Amino acid sequence: MVLPKPQHYTARVSAKVPLTNKVWAVTFTLENPQELHFIAGQSMMLHITDGINRSMSIASPPRDIKNILMCHDVSPMGPGSKWTLGLNVGDQVSLVAPLGMFVLDNQSHRKKVMIATGTGIVPFRSMIMDYLAGPATRQNEVVLYWGLRHEEDIYWREEFEALAGKYPNFHFVLTLSKPTETWAGHRGRVTDHLFVEEKNFIDTDFYLCGSKAMVDEVKKALFSRNVPNTQVKQELFF
């Protein structure tokens, strides 16, 4: 696979909305150049201030070549978080894109299983929207497992459930590790469900994105089940 060459862009903030009390969705509309061509799952590097840059996965699908959607958990409250909180519609930003190699292997005919915790969901949104909109002849079964802690941490649930209702080959499992007693959905860590629901590990490609602890745990369990290293891709979100 030939990855697009990264280049410098300037863009304007065209929208900024809270998804939860700590996660913000920011849309950047490109100005110069006005189009970005990338592969779903890739990222961008945002210039925060002198000497400080932040890498962020692109949440929007590649077919939207004029806008980039960023989803940022600002709870760490470091320079990047404060920068995002301080953004206003109309502000100009500088970025380099596309970057990264966390992309789907579309040549593989194996089932695709994606495991995310927290904002590790971001590249998967781009991947899933792009993959499901592609030729039906190339599509295999896709399963997304997403682990969060509390009900108030949930966003994009309706979007993924709508996709699961529209595409028979897409399945979505959302689980909460610390829900309230009234929560009627899946409970427990994402790994609790992954290793119960999945049966054929050898004929599956696994994509992991989230905390280092989750990624390390899942990789260890997959390798113990003889899944080849070439069928496991990862991206860390701290």
C-alpha cells in the first residue's frame, strides 16, 4: 500500500461541539491547500505553539476531502487540551497531514475486529464509514468493540447502531466498566466480551486502539491463541 505524502495545511475552525463533558468534536475546514487525500485511520499533527505539536487521529471519512473532524478528550488538561478548549470558530490552525500507518488491510479477506477504549474509537469511525460505503464485493464481517467507563462518557452510539442496522456485515458492541445500576447494556471491560464473542481468532484481523494497558493485554491474549503478529495492528491513545 502506497501512503499519501504528508504536507503542511492551514485550516479554519468551522465547528466546535461538546460530545461529553470532556470530549470535544472540532471540524477544521481546509484553506491552503483546500483538499486532503488520506487513508482512513491516518492522523494529523497539529501545531499548538512554538515547540509543541499534537498528533490526532482523523475521525472523518476520506470522502470528505475539504474538512477534517477531530475528537479530543481534554481531561488531561495539558497544553493540547487547553489549546482545544481555547479554540473558537473562525480561528486559523496549522497542521501536517496525512500521517501514520494505522489503516485497514483491504486486501485481506479475513474478518475484521476492532477494539477501542475511550477516544481510541476515533480512527475506527473513519475506517468503518469508509469501508462500509465501499464496494460490497470487498466487504467482510466487521465487529467493533468499544469500552468506556460511565454512561456520561458515551457519544456516537446512535451513529454506530444505525450503521449496524443498515449493514448486515457490521456489528457494534458497547460495554461500560463502571455503569450505574440502571444501565441495560453490556457491562465489564471490553476484553471480557471480546474473548467470549469471538471464536475464530486465526482467520481474523485485529485492530487495537486505546490505552496501553488494553492494547498490551489484548495482544498477549491473541498471541497466546496463535494469532500471527501480522494480523494485529495497534495505535496507542494515552
